[in-house]
Amino acid sequence: MTKGFLSTGLRRRLEHAHPPRVEPRLEPASGARPPAGSGSCPGVGGSVGGVAGMAGARRGLFARLARGMAGYGASGPAQPRHMPVADTLFAPYRPPEGVLGRAAVSAPALAADNGAENGAYGAAARFAAAQFSLGGGMLADGLPFRGYANLAAMMLRAEFRKPVEIIAREATRQWVRLRCVQTRPGYEPPAQTAARLHAIEMEFARLNVRDLVRRLAVHALGYGMGHVWIGLKGPAGTPAAQALPLRLNSHGVGRGQLDRLTLIDPVWTTPNSYNATNPMAEDYYRPADWWVQGTLVHATRLLNMVPYDVPDLLKPAYNFGGLALPQMLEAYVHNFLRTRQSVSDMISNYATRVLRTDMAGSMSEQGGPPELDAQGITARLAAMTAWQNNNGTFVLDRETEDFAVNAAPLSGLADLQAQAQEFMASVPGIPLVKLFGIQPQGLNASSEGEIRVFYDEIAAFQQAHIAPVLRAILTLVQLNLWGSVDSTLDFEFVPLWQMSEQETVAMERQKAEADDANIRAGKITAQEARAREAADAASLYRTLNLGAAPKAVMP
């Protein structure tokens, strides 16, 4: 990672750039308040300075991309109409006051890449700026980062919150099954393996891992990113040691050193530095450390979850998180709310009473226009309103009055509202019966197929986003219990789709008949059939010691 000061010309152009979005001003932690006058941040009423090691990547490439400095600067032609859109879409995220530490706000802004001004990297930025022509519709579609304050407010509405909660609950509902992957026969006595698995289960219960992962999924889906902080005992858990890397081995975590696992809201975090110079590097666009409310924490001390990642060009604008599910649902939810309100207004005013009467007054000037008898008409309408029920009687003048009811047709409104509601279920991929409790209509209609597809989506979500976090926690727990890691211990997610008791018995009968036929044909032996039954996680006899040799039966 190369570093260099921002050029004077670039800094001047940055000062006139469109101000990026900022979070509301928050009270910083004790001792973490930055010095006054260290920098300016429009919109928060406080000061937020540049961050050492990432200002170049954020202010170099993305400010150039937003304003199109190559050919669209102050000395060049007028900016195209799409440049303000780029300002809003690519503007780097700025955290609330107090998230950055003293070292970040007091140090001069450094560039994380010298190639943003010249070279191939700068050429790529200029090319991207010239090609950017998405138009103002991108803002209307809700593509720019909403900010954690807006996302938190959106999570208060049921239409945004419920899909997030359903995915998080379903992903942790059946939880995991700890198991031992035997690498060779007789690697470890079964009794010792069972004791180790039980110890891990008890440690998972002490750390409340299941609920922690569920809340982590809620943060990751609701805000685009979630963090779990690894809290250690002793000197390794002090604020001064947080900036040091944490190795998940016996040299990094000692026996009995794991204190707790804490969920951190992403609004309190922001990256400090990352590699933006070499796309072939392993840490390219991956933060090396994070500011957590004024404390610099190394990335290895945080377990992150980002379900919907964004391209590298947008990562600084999204605080190096991902796209939040409420932001993806925003257009569909607003359409449904507008449709629901329109249907409600239509039902409330579907019928209009019409009274045909003589509206001209008897007192008028001779030869002049007739005057409106306002008091008489008002009294007539008041009388009709007082009698508008099934027991009321309208008395009309048969010569000058007539009464009618004009009703608007209500057929089709339910279909329109249901269609707008179904669109909200299409984005998260949740069946209607799960999300809204709507049962399928029609003869022999069933949601079994949709539910199985949804469970497949949850299984993919578990493997892609929950499994990496759980494996890191499993390693931490083993180091905390024994000071070493047993490579034969692992876990597997319990399938959400469960067979009924009748289906389970029928399946066991089919397996027994197949084993009996294979033994009679000489394909397998009885011991191999027992080994197969012992390795079957769905077997009714999985708790028995079927791996042992069968006892001889006396004739």
C-alpha cells in the first residue's frame, strides 16, 4: 500500500465537490471527542477530519469519478447533467462525530494510492467518470446509500422489518449439529469425542452463539453489514491491544482467554485503511482495521457478515458494507402503501348521494340572475345526513326534487392490492404463506413447493454467510477450552425441511429392505450395513453404538 499527500489542485477541487452524505451527529465516547476545528463536515454541526490511509482512495478516485475531473473540471467544459447523480451515488460515507479517533481527525490526510492522479489507475477512474451516464432515475430507484439513520427508521415499519426477521429466524431455527469427521479409524475414542462435543455445546450456550448469529443476520440484512467483536481477557482485551492482529491459533488465543462475543451496530464503525493500489492483492478493497467509536480495532478482531455485497466502486460510499434488504424493498413497499391507501380511500368514498333540487332562491331582483339559497340547501343536506340510516325516511318534493346514489365499482381492487403486496415478497424470495400468512386458493392448492424452494434459499444463505462466522467461533471456542484446535470436529446445519413420523418410518423400512437385499446378494456385509446406519444422521438408531462389531447370536 503506497501513501502520499493529496496534491494542492486536487484538494482545491475536492473543496468544491458535492458534500457527501453524513450520519446525524452523535455524542462520542468519553475521551474520544476529536479536537475542535480539525476539519469541516457540512450537515452535522461538528468536525470530522480525513482518515489516514484511505483519503486517497475515497477522495481521489471517487471524487474524480463523481465530478469527472478529467475533461469536466472547473477549467474544462461544463459538467454533464449526470454528474450530480454521480456525486450522490459515489460520494464516500462519513461516520458520525466520535466514531473516528484522535489520530484520524488530527493527522493530515494521506493518499492510499499514488495512481489516482496519474497512471493506469487514474486513467481507469477518468474512463469510468466519462462513461457514467445512468441518469437521474438511479436516485429515484433508491440506489444511493440511505445511511444508517434512515435504515434504522425504515426497520421500524413492519413491511421492512418482517422479511429481515423471517430470514434471520429461519436461518437459525433448526441451528447446527456438531459432529466428528473421522480422518482414520481409531483416531479418538468415541467417549472422548462425545465429551468434547458436549463441551463445545456448553460453551456455545455460555456465549449465546445462536441468538448472537440471529441478531448478526438482522444487522447484516437490515443495515447491509454486521460486526461481532471478539472480547478477550487480560492484556489482549485492552483498548491499546485492539489495533494488533488476532491470530486464531494457540499463539493468538490462550486457554480460558475468550471472555465474550459482542454485536456492534455498524453505525459505530468505519474503515481506517485498505489497499486500493493492487487489484491482484488478497486485501484489495478489504479494510485492514476499523474505527469503533474512537478505538482502532484490527480487522481480525471483528467477524463480519455482508449478505449483499456491492462493487468496489461503491464500497466507500456504503461504508464498506453491502446493500440493505430494506433499501432493496423500498420501491415495492412504497408502491404497496400507496396502493393500499388508494384502495382505502376508494372504499370510503365509493358511494356519493346526489340530491336534485331547486337551488335558486325565491328572493331575487327582477330581470337579474337567480340567487342561490345557501341556507336552505344547507338545512336540506343536514336533514338528509341526520336520517341516513336504514330506519330513516327521506321526504322529497315530487315536482322539484330527486334523490340517487352513484356508486363506483369495487371489483378488481382486491386483486390490485394483492398484486402490489406480492411484489414485496418477490425480492426476499419468501413465500406468501410465510410472509403474510396468505394461503393458496383453489382446489388442492398447496404451498409445499414454494416452502421447499425457500428452505433451499435459506440453506444457501447459511452456507454462504453464517458458516464462515460459525467456523471462526468454533475455532475460538476450542482454543478457549483446550488451547488447540481439533480438525476432526465440525458442524452441519440441520435441514429446515423435516419429514413427519409416518414418512420417517416409511423411509427406514425402505432402507432396511434395501440393506437386507444387498446382504443377501453379497454386495455388502452386515457390519457394513451397520456402519452405513451409524453414519446416517436421519436414522432412528443414530444414538446407538452401531459402529461396534455385532455380537454373536447363540442358536
